[in-house]
Amino acid sequence: MKIKTVSIWLLAAFIAIVASNSNTQAQQVFNRKDVTNLAKTVKDFTKVWYKEKRENKFWNFVSENSHLKSKLGDRAFGGAFSGKPKDADTSTLKISFQIYESVFKGESLVGKVTPPLNSYTKLGKMDVFLDGFAIFPGNDTVLGEIRGDLFHTPEDIEKAKDGGLVPRQNYLLVLYDVEGDGYTKEELVTFWIKENNKWRLFSFFGGN
């Protein structure tokens, strides 16, 4: 009886250790270098899309597993502009992201949001992201935190995965706001995955 009790205790301890390691590994899927490389990629990507307006280069950033081309086609690129891309005034373009600092502290009405992976500075009651965009861990919890208006339940996220909006593989989220004459004013939520050791855009959606 004692041996059996000890065996059960050891089994329970082993399961707890495995579960703990699994959670740690899940949090460490991407390291600091990955985040730094993604930040550089996103800067290059936004330059090509919004400033240079080069659709051929735009698609070079898109994952081979993405449904953007098959579902949206030219609209994936052209949706960033309120008219013809050539008419958008790059001198008025502003790509940035800021959020109320209380969101990270859990003092806002929306509750506490998981802290971002890249740097931000405080400006009054706002947290302003130095890169011009925010990088967040990619998982169902964070997705629900930042866009609970669209992803109310796990079923909503599962449908989004089936539809090719949310990746089933490991990913990171990048959020930024766009405004300027000739540009579609919106907040972009973009999903990025590692593909052949490079960051590639899997999907995105926008909204005001």
C-alpha cells in the first residue's frame, strides 16, 4: 500500500513537472533575437507597402501558407489605400501605435492585457511604442485580450483558424495604426510566422 501511494505521488509530481516545462517551452518558442528580427522585418514591410507602394515586393513578405492571395488577391495590397496607391501622399503618412498604460496594469474597463514584447515609453497616460508598432505573444488568450470584440469565445478563434485568419502554428502578433492622405485610416492586426527561418506575414485584418 505504501509503495502504491509513493508511486502515485511520484506520478503526480512528474505530471506537474512536465506540465510546468510545457508551459515554459510555450512561452519560450520565440526568443529576443526573434522579436528583434521581426521588428526589422515589419519596418521593411511597412516601407514597401505604404511608402514605396510596390505590390510585387509586398508579396515577397507573405507566407507560402497564407490565404491572402487566394481570398483577397489585389485587395490585400490595395486595401491600404483609400484611392489609387500612386495618389497616396507619403509625406502625410503616419504609422504608430499607442495604448492607455492602465490596460497593462489591469486598471481599465477592458481588464489587464498581456505586456508587449517590444519597447514603449510613457507619454502622459499613454504608452507609445518606439518602433511604431506593438509586438505581442501569439496565443488565444492574448488574441481575446486585444480584440475581444471579434473573438468572444474559443469557438470564435477556432473558426478563425479554420478560415485561415489565425495561424495554427506558432506566431507573433503585430499591431499598428495607419493614417495619412490617400491611406485607409485603420488599426491593423497582423499575424507573423517563421518560414524557412524568416518572418513572413500569414494574415491581417483592419478596423477603426
